[in-house]
Amino acid sequence: MKWLAILIVSGLAIFGLVRASSHKTQEKNKSFDSFALLELFTSEGCSSCPPADRLLPQLASENAGVIPLSFHVDYWNNLGWKDPFSQGEFTDRQKQYARQLKLESIYTPQLIINGQYELVGSNKLGAEGNIQKLLKQNAPVKIIVDQVKKENNQLSVTCHLVGDWQNSDLIAAVVQKHAETYVKAGENHGARLSHTNVVREFLHNKAAEKMNFEIPIPGAVEDKWQLILFTQRENNLMITGASVYDP
């Protein structure tokens, strides 16, 4: 009987460890059944952008399915202040949305939600309305992160897709969860600006059922990063699935 009791206790302990390990893995990997992916196109050189930068984390705090991304564009850089987070690739992405949505021009701050809705980035009521609509819809694609390995400044990612992922791209974004800058020139001269989920690395891959890829992490980000994956249809830029990995 003594040995039986020991076996039972040992078994329960192992079961508890497995459950704890599984729970920890689930906390690291969040695959969403419904979501709203917020792409804020912003710039530290734009005086209209700080209110949108402040609104972004507020919107994200209202529901776990709201995923914020800050894309810093580069077309303000020659107007007094060069945004250290800006990339021409992000400006190109904004132009792609402008063509798809038949907009006359690009602007900041602009918010794109799930590739479907666009509005001024500081429009709280408009953003919340679109978010609530999207959170009532089931995501067409589920992205399941199987493994993420970090070696030096490189991530090796293995994932698989379930659902209507055909004719789509899988996009990976390494974000810096929080950043602050003291702006020394331009329209925001003298301001200390705060940013949420600043996109630092951005990678497109043709979607497939099972995927393996690598993406770098900027050295300055250290442990303040997050990996955000999402699928986007090639024909209409609709974002159909999303997953977040926290280290």
C-alpha cells in the first residue's frame, strides 16, 4: 500500500507539472479565434501623431483580441526630425493599402484595422466601433506556433495554419513592446514620445500549411520584444488570422 501511495502521489505531481508546462506554453502562444489587428501608420515628425500613439495601447487594453502594431513611416524624415524607427518598407505598405482602399493619398496618423477599415488614428469612437464588429466574427485562419528558438539575434519559427490560408501571405513582425524618444527637432520638438509595439523587423512569406522561417531581432530590443504573426489575403489585403508569441 505504501508503494501504491507513492506511485499515486508521484503520478499526480507529474500530471501537475505537465499541466503547468502546458499552461505556460499557452500563455506564450496566443492564437485568436476572433481578433482586431490595428496597424497604426505614424511618425515622430508629425504633430498630429502623439494622440494616436497614446490611443493605441488604450484600445489594446480593452480586449485581449486587440493586437496593436506601430509602423513608423519615413516621409516625414526630411521635415526636421528623422524618426529612428521609420522604414521605407512601412511607407510602401501604407501605399499598398491606399491603392486597395482607393484613397487619394497617404497620411499620418492612419489606422488600418484587419486590412478592411481605415480611419484617422486618433478616432477613438470609430476604432472601437470597427473593433467590436470584428471581435464578433470568427477568424477564417488559425495560426498555431509550434516552436520558437532564439539564438543570438535570430528567431527560428515553426508554425502551422488551419483554415482558409490559401492565396495568402504569412507576415511576421518582431515588435519592440515599448519605446520612448525625446524629440529634439521638427514639429514635436521638446516632446517625449511613447510608442507601443513598434515594428522593428517585418517578413513576408507565401502561406503554407506548415512553415519554417527565420527572422532577426535588433540587438537594442533585448528581451522587450514580441513576435506577431498574421495571414493576409493577396487579392484584397484582408487579414484573416493572427497569433502572438511572448518570450
